[in-house]
Amino acid sequence: MLNMIRADLFKMCKSSAIKILFGITTLCAVAMTVMAYLIPQGKIDAGMTGIGFMFSDINMMSILGSVIAGVFICGDFDNKTIHDAIACGSSRSSVIVGKAMTFFCAIGFILLPYAITTGIALSTGSKFDMGSVAVGFLNLQSRDSGIAYQASEILRLVIIMLTLVIVYVSQLSICVPLAFVLKKPVLVVAIYYGFTILCAQLLGLSGSSSVFDNILSCTPYGGNHMFLTLEAGTGDIIKAISVSLVFIIVMLALTYSVFRKSEIK
């Protein structure tokens, strides 16, 4: 399995697709940060927050994250890479874990621009704000900007950023069973994007029901997992990581339960 992961990572590094996606997130991260800087200054109308949200990490990852699954998992069904691995003796569980690990690394890679731009923005001490649409790294940028940071807070900021990456990986882990079952990139992207819109609506409804809110908080899509800031307690960070890891394991187990019974043609 380790050799499979190394081979997949090497193939991913040489792929033009991952370079293009990284370029897209870099441009979007910069655009998001610039807009979040200009809006509080009144240089851009506050009504432009909707456009700024389009460049945000939560919106871009709901599209590009599923695109990665389509390219690197569904694509391996088209080029028979997965078929050859199983034919050469690799177990289906090792194939699933190997592809998932490569997929998760790719997600972390294209999220780097958002983490870097957020870190740079916070280090300037300037005010950044995008209003109520702020989620994920944009929320961290909005809530914790405009203050002077001590050296001791830098490590905590890094931990918060890593936690957000893990939460994103967990959210996108649902693309793994979708990719293994559907094997069609277009379907994976469309279904996951529709699912994220549904989750956004459910998150809005959770405020009216504590029971529903508690249920949703047990998934990476609910609770305060995407709204972590430097004020978040250690318990909030641990809960976000724990919920995310459990969800990832459930998704991989679901993938195996379906894929082990499917016929490879």
C-alpha cells in the first residue's frame, strides 16, 4: 500500500491538473483576501461580499475538492490503474486507503494558498472582514484580524489552520465512496456540490432545534468546526479533529462495504 501511495503522489505531482487547481486556489485566496481588506475600508461596497464569498475556501473547495476526486480516483478507473492493482494482488481495502490518502494530500495541498494568505493577512495587523458569509479560513481571517500577535499565539494559529484542513478533508471524504461507486467525475462533482448546498441549508435550520444541532455537530458539516478562531478552546479543537477522523473512517468503511462486492471490469 505504501508503494501505491508513493506512486500516486508522484503521479499527482507530475499532473498538470493539480498544478492548475493549485493556481486557481492561489488566485482565489489572493482575491478573497484583497476583497476582505478593501470592504472594511469602504473602498468596495459591502454588497460585494457575495462575490467575495465565491472566492472563499468553503466555496472553492466544494467544487475543486470533488474535482480532485474525479480526476485522481475516477480517472484511475478509466485508465485501468485500479484494475491492474487488484489484478496484481493488492487488496481492495489497500486500494481504497491508498487512493483516499492521495486524495487527502491533494486537498491539503490546494488549501495551502488559503492558509498562507490568511497567515500573512493576520500578521499585518490590518482589519479584514467579509461579514456573515465568512467560513473556514475566511472566518479566521475576519475574526482574528486587526490585533497584534504574540509569538506564543503563532503556534496556536498553526494548530487552528491544521484543524481546519482536517475538517475540510473530512467533509470531502464523502467523495471517496461517490467516486468508487459512480466512477464518473461529472456525477461526483454535481452530487457533492448539491450536497454542500443542502448542508448549508440544514446548518441554517439547526439554530431552531437543539436536538438537530447536536446531531449535525457530530458531523464535520455542523457545529463550530468550520468557525474556529484563536478564541476556540482546546476542547473545541479536539472535538473538531475527533469528529472529522471518525467521519473519515466511516466513509472509508462505507466505501469498502460497497467496493468489495462490486465487479471490476
